[in-house]
Amino acid sequence: MKKVKVCVLRTAGINCDQETAFAFSKVGGQAELVHINDFIRQKNSLSDYQILALPGGFSYGDDIASGKVFANELKYKLEEELRKFIADGKLIIGICNGFQVLVKSGLLPGNNNLEQEASLIINDSGKFEDRWVYLKNSGKSAWTKDMPEIIYLPVAHGEGKFVVKDRSLLNRLKANKQVIFRYCSEQGKPGGYPGNPNGSLDDIAGISDATGRILGLMPHPERHIASIQHPRRFSARNGQAGDGLRIFKNGVEYIKKHL
């Protein structure tokens, strides 16, 4: 098949688009930076892509709440295209601000009405957290096939505390194995701050929809695609892959296999 086409969606305030596109290109994807207005004005069509990536940053300056304005644009201006994109079996990933957008648009955890059931709110520390964290791979997703149980990625956010509308939603996420990543210690055990940098409920760092094809996570896999980016496992000479690269590779390989 032709190269897997990846739309890295941009708007005002997004600042991790280039790194995200580069990560997909490293694993054979054909990544294109597309401004949301090009879809709204029908200059581009989402149907031309197999993967939609919502990168990190501070869309619209995090006005109202982080990711909320961007989420409303998706929900109220591109809903029909998004529903078809998902129904066609394609993939979506949201990283940091992109995760906030997916949750606040109702695309995650996912329901027929796109009702917002969860949120990502101000960190318990009350400050921007910029550090490396360990994550336990604990769910089932197209994005996490053959990944190690414990990975190491950086976070950089002020509003990353995952909360839910009610306890029944948390139970649903667990039962459906939609909790994909949890903050943990180096040994994979639960821990408090700073291992969990924001106070997220049940140490949740990333979730998927029920199909496992839509993934959102607060840590930045695009910032650890090569060993030279790692603060403690620096290995420039052997060119080892970073822990985050497998996520992008899984996305591209999934599309090649299933679409």
C-alpha cells in the first residue's frame, strides 16, 4: 500500500507538531502538518488520512481551560468527519494538550453523544510539572503492541490531573481495559508525587476508547524516540530507539495491516 498518511493537526498555540510529525516519519509514516481551519473551510479532507495526531502545546492559550476551545472546534465543526474517520477503523492519538482535547470533546473515553465524562485539571502541586516519569503499560490498545511493561517518558503540563464524572466511569475504564498507562515507580509500583506528577485519579496517565484505536496520554512519547534524548540512558553511539518510538511505529504498522 501507499505510505500511511498522518495528519498532525495544528492551531494557534500548538508547539509540538514538528516533533510529532518527525516521530511518525521515522517509522515510515507520511506526516503532514494541517491547520484545523483547512478542514473547517474544506480545503483539506480528513478522509485523505489514516491517522489523526493531536500534538502538545497550549492551544488557544489554554483559554477557558486547557484544550477546551480546540475540543469545541472538533466537536461542533468537524463532528461528521470525525465520526466517519473513526467508523472507518482509523487511528487517533492525542498527546498532552491533544489528550486534553480528546477528553473535553468527548472522543475519550468515548460515547455516542460525545458527552464529556472526564477532565484533566490543574496539577495538585499547583505548578507546571516538567520532569521524567515511569509509566506502566496496563491496557489494550493498537498503539501499545509489544511495548515493555515499564517505559520512561517526559511530562510537561500544568493541567494533567485526570478526574472522572463519577465512580462508575472509572469502573468502566478498568473493566474494558481502557486505562492504558499509569504513573508508577521504576519498579512498576504505585507511588505518590513526584512519580505521579499531577495527582491523577488511580495514577492514570493515558486512556483509550473501547476499541483501543483512540489513545490519549499526558506524557510526551515524541520527546523520547531516540536514546540520546534520555537523561540517564544516554547512548549516542549505538543509536538505540527511545521508549516512545514504539507507539508511533505501532500506529503505522496497524494501519498497514488493517486498512
